Amino acid sequence: MKRQIELSIIILQYNTKDLLANCLNSLKTVKNELSFEVIVVDNGSTDGSIEAVKNKFGWVKLVENGENLGFAAGNNRAKPYARGKYILFLNSDTLMEKGTLKATVEYLKANKDVGALTCKLVLANGELDKDARRSFPTPWVSFTHLVLHLDKMFPTSPLFSKYWYGYISPEKTHEVDAIQGAYLLAEKGLLDKLGWFDEDYYLDGEDIDLCWRIKELGLKIIYYPKVSIIHLKGASKGKKEAKKRVSLAARLKFRMAGVNSMEIFYKKRLWKHYPLMLNVIVLAGIKFLKLVRFAKTVLS
């Protein structure tokens, strides 16, 4: 009789051979905490990642996309293979800590009003990864964070530091608007109901969009810092790899992804909540940011 799988851990990776190996090895150290499977989805890597998984990690399910589909579509390709009641989206540039998987799954089990949660994400230098907990990028939050940078001047202000919840201790468990896709735990049934990640997003924004749709169902998003993982930030998305590419089109695709996601999210989720004049101003600001980023990428 096959052991029932409680958790499916989905790791999307693109040219992160060594990071992925370290991540998988860290998962081996916690294999007795609960019953889990690991599904590695490869987005067309050329660095030997696929061969390394096949040769060294035979216990891992491997899904080969053959091309870089981006974060949302790439992760979604694991859906037919996931057998767990719960799904954990985990970045390849992370290291699992003992007790984290068990504690977060148990928290989700015990709190039926919670749709998704994350743990504390700790950077390599020991500092908190602030993106572990975020507010939705409403016009006010975006203006104070992206334009005026008031959260740097007033890091603990409830008015000016909403984006990263600077006014709430990072050691406190609390409800947030959105969590990062680096460690995003949810019940598979809920994800199936929502259709997993929205594939209109290529890179960035898909995790915030998923959290928005979860909250629309009346469920909570929780930041749970009683346990943690290490996050080696940035490499898993392939942006560093993109900088090495000769193709300008490829570099533009990666560099423009974040600002394109801003526009997609605003039009899909925020537009109807604000007056037309404000919407026009916000979109004009996004278009200007696009122009700046395009120019920097072309000229770099």
C-alpha cells in the first residue's frame, strides 16, 4: 500500500543547478517530518540541471518544460503531477530549516479560515527578506513605497510603511495582504478552485494576484515567523542569468516583466476600486516607469 502524500513541494527552476542541489539536499534532512513529494519543474535550463536531477535525485519528479515559460505558467505545469493535499511553492534558491514544513502544514490544518501562509524568510546575511509579507500595491502604498520612499524615512509608520508592514514586528504572526512565491503554502483544493497562478503574468505579480483571489473568497493570508527558511534571493527567477544573454529581446523580456506585472495587476484587481482620474494618473506613472526601464536596458 502506497504511503499517502500529504504535501507536494513544487520547485520551479531555471539554470540554478548548484542552488537546486543545495535546496534538494536540505529537503532530504527533513524527510521524516511529514509525507511529502518533490516536483522539480525545469524551464528550459542549459546548465546541466536536468541531468543532475536525474542522476543524483532519483526520488524527485522532474517536469521538463523545454523553454522558459515564466514563473506562473512554469509552476502550473506541475498541477497534473501533484498528489498532496497541500501544495508548497518553493524557490530553488532556498534552504529548508528543520521543523518548518511540519509547523506550517499543521498551522494550515488547524486554521480553516486561512487560505495560504508563509514562514519567515531569512536572507544569507541573516536579515529578514522584507518581501515575505507585503500589502497590495494600491495607489497610496505604491506612491509611498516606490515614488517617495517614505517607508525608508519612516520605517515603523503605519501610514508610510504599509508595503512591508514595517510597523508590525517581523517576529509576530499576523494577517497580511500578500506573501512571496518563494514559500507559499496552500491547500490543493483551493488552488484547483482558483486555477493556480494567473498565466497573464510572466515574472513577478503572480503571487500577489493569487493572494488577492484567495482573500476575495474571505480567507486569510498569514505570515508565520515561528519557523523559517534561508532565501538566497533572486537567482531562481533567472534574472541574473538573463543579464548574461546576448539577445536584447531576452534581456528586455526579463527586465520589463516586473513593471508589466504592475500594469496587469492594477487593471485586473484595482481599477474598479478607484476613480477614473486616479486610474489614468497611475497608469501614466507605470507607462513612464516602463519607458525608463526600457531605455536603461537598451543602453546598458
